[in-house]
Amino acid sequence: MAYVDGFVLPLPKANLERYKEMANLSATVWREHGALEYRECIADDVKPGTHTSFPQSVDLREDETVVFAWIVYESREKRDEVNDKVMKDPRLAPMMQPGGLPFDGKRMFWGGFEMLIDR
């Protein structure tokens, strides 16, 4: 059954174009290495909550927005194989350098998920 990696991050609004370039390159690399889908979404209707919310989850600042994204794979095993190849892909090396990301990676969170319902 399909497997999904999901992530949420705070993006400075001033870095939107730079992020879009990085995300398009990332989508190309992940898909070339075997991901079935690669989706990145920008916040449109996410309000701070009383107890928890997308903005609270990333300690969102006034000049930032939230990115919610996911990548779909055939299986957990295929995900591990794809991510191993992706992390070795030289096209992504600049992102791995200090200052290479257009957002604060310390406030990003992610995880792998087994599909519960897939229709």
C-alpha cells in the first residue's frame, strides 16, 4: 500500500519565489527517483488556534506563511530507497549547505505515514 512523507514549514513571504524554484527542483528529483506524487501547498485559510494550529506548529511569524507538503511512494520500502537516492543527488547539494534553505529548517517538521484510507 502507498506510503506518504508529509512536512510543514514556515516560509518567509519574501522568499516565496526562491522557495518555488527549490520546490520545483525537488519535485523533479523526487519524481525521477521514483516518487509517485510530489505536492507543495501554501497557506490560504489557516488561522491560529486556541490550543494548536498550523501557524502555532511552526511558531509562525508575521512576515511568514505556512507550507504544507507531501510526497507519495509505492511503499515504505520504496520511500526509503527513493530518499536514499535523493539525498545523494548532487542537484540538491546546495540546499544542504548552511543558508541553503529559504526558510528556518529548525521549525520544520515531517514524518512518514502509512496509508489508512486510499480511495
